[in-house]
Amino acid sequence: MELRPNFGVLRHRIDLAAMHPTLPDRPVLAIECDGATYHSIPTVRDRDYLRKAYLERLGWRYHRIWATDWFHNRELEIARAVEAFNKTVQQIDSMAPKKGAEPDQKAALGKREPETKQEQPATKQRGPKPEAAVRSDIIQYSDSELRDLLDWVLSDGISKPDEQLVEELFSLLPFEKMGPRIRARLTEIVETRQR
């Protein structure tokens, strides 16, 4: 099994990406551990639920290895990871078009169709994008104004990690850079709204 560590870009890297055995540049399984990346995600909800759901929505298969399990029974954890990898490769290969058949673009890319309606994200159409008043400092925005913008971001019905909500909220504001004061204020708005 070929593994690529820290797969991805920016801060949201996957600990280990298992690559398809015959399609070398095709990642097929995200293997996540509870190391530095896991602990850098600020909330339990984001770490244990939303990250997995988000990766699966993007078409990844997901496997978790806990550090305590790894230290107590490494061989079992390796066997579990290999089994998850083999099942994933089988599923992807079974969706590939048969020779002589009309190619199916989703199958060729190895993306799966959601198995049930419940698996599909409940996306809603957002209303018109609210206009944020142009102000020179984050403290000039009231909590109410920022909550209204956050409500619009949340109105698509898709669960997102808090960090992504902060970034989307920031994108609605007229600032060029997200400094520590802006990040702290937007994080506070997101966290109080999610309770």
C-alpha cells in the first residue's frame, strides 16, 4: 500500500493518503490519526464528526487510527487499515466501466454515488448575499450584523467546521487580511451561534 503523508494543501491536510495500486496518482483512502493535526482542530465537533463528513462528501473513504490502539496493538491496527484499503479499492474498481461499455465519468474518477438519500448533504438554496457595511475596523460591526452574515453562510444547510465558517464569514467583510483580532471576533460569533 503506497501512503503519502500530509496529503493536501494548507492546514487541512490528511495524515496519510493511501493511493490506488494501479492508478498511482489516485488517492483512495484517507487515514487519519489523532496527532498534531487532530489536536490543532479547535472543537470536538469539528475533529470527530465534521471533518469525516466533509471528506466523505468530497468522495473520500475514511479510516481512523487512534494512538492508544496503535501503541497497544499495532498489528491489529495495520490489519484493519489494510482491510479498509482493500475494500475501498474493490469498490472503486467495481464502479469502473467494463471494456466495451460506455464510460461513466463518475465511475472513471472513482467517485461514489450516495447510497441513500440520507447520505446526501441537505443543501438549500441561499437567498441573496447580504451586503456588509464597509467599515475600517472589526469592532465597528455589531454582534447582530455579524450574526446576520453568519446566518446567511449557514443557510445552505451544509455542516461545516468552525474554521471554514470563520473563513466564509471573513470573505463577506471588506478586510484584506484576517489578523488575530478579526479571527478572534469571528470565532466568537461562530462559537456562540453554534451553541
